Amino acid sequence: MSKRGRRHRLTAVAVVVVLGGGFAINAWMNRGSDKVHEGPVAGHLLLVSSDGRTLTLSIGWGCEKQPELVARETADEVKLSLRHTVTPGNCDGPGGIGQITTHLNAPLQARSLNDATGKPVVHFDERKLLHPAFLPENYYPYPAGRMVHLPGLDPLPTDTPAWASGYRLGTDPEQGSLIIGQILRNSTPPAGQAATVKGHPASITQSGSPSAPRSLTWSDGTYTFIVTTGAPPRLSDDELIHVAESLG
């Protein structure tokens, strides 16, 4: 790959979501000294808000400015694309991770949600997202725009609707984290310490070092749920189960 190609390639990030390999450079536009390209949204987690007006996408990026989520609306369809802006020159920045949003002029409702080629975009409907009635003391939702991730935690799949909600201890981003993943897929819990959540078989697993994330996984027959604790102080297994039992 040429030096220029390496510079414009999206950098993979080890987070809850995983990038879809990069974007094809086939239609650049000049914007001052910047070069702008619109690419697909495939390979990223996408959430449609309960009111159908806000689209939120989790993404990591490399040698470029923070991408923009672009929506083009008609009466029957909403087409999505990612606008990438690259400033010519050497890549000195580390890139970034985060959640980006765009707002529709009217609720999505029955309109199809597609990419620029007309292919359906996999997305999670926030109305289906379960929320915990119990959180450990001093745990609060991640601030808006922050990527929900933990180093060492496997990414959620992007070929089926999935989303992750994040909570942290206090206001220090380096303190305890709690992540709740929900995947539209029935599955068998992985091998691990046996547990039960709402009468469903579950397992508690931890890979790698003693400081690695620890997860409680189960399925209700429709969705697979993964409740994970990480970044010391971590939650106890009893607290993980308490959070899981309170989802509704």
C-alpha cells in the first residue's frame, strides 16, 4: 500500500464496536485544503431513538477529522452515509472514538433505512432497549458522545441489531465501568461459572489477566445480554446478577 493509502486508511480500534475495514477512496471532493469522501455506514453499531428522529452511530477513526453521519430523506426512505474529511499532510493525531449523531426532519416510522446504494442498514430500535432499574451506588450513564467500550472486551456484532449502554463510577473515566450489551440473537451462554438470570441459564466469564473485564451472559430466547464490569473497582458477581435481574 502507498504512503498516501496508509495515511487515509481508517485505523481499527479495539472497542465494543469494530470498524468495517476502512472506506474506498473513489469520489473525493475538495473543501478548501481538506479532502472529503462519503462512504458506507456498514460495520458500525447504529441506534434509532425512541421517537425515530435521532440516529446515533458508534465509530472509531484514524487519520482524519471526526466523521459526520449524513442522512438524506425522502417520503419513503432515509439514506445514510459517513462523511470523512482528511487534511493533507502527515498523520500526527491518534484518531479517536466516540458516538456521532444526526437528526431527521421527520420520524423514521415505516420509511426504510438504507445506505447510499440502497442496501438496508442494520440498526437497533431504542424502544426495544432494556434499562436497569438497579445500578450500584454512584454509577451514572456515560456522557453523551462517549464511546461505550472496555479494553479487552469483544466487540458486539454488526450483522444483527445490537447496542451497548455504558455506566461509570462517579465522574472519573478511569474508574469502575459497567456495560450492558443487547443483541438481537438467541445464543447459548459460553462456558464459565454457572448462574441464572430471570430463570434463564447464564454464565460468568473472564479472559486473560485478573484485571480483564468480567461478563455475565444469558439469552431470553430473543435477545442475548452481556453485562460486563471492568476498570477497578469492579463489581462483584452478585452485583452483576442484580443489575441483570433488574433489566426491563
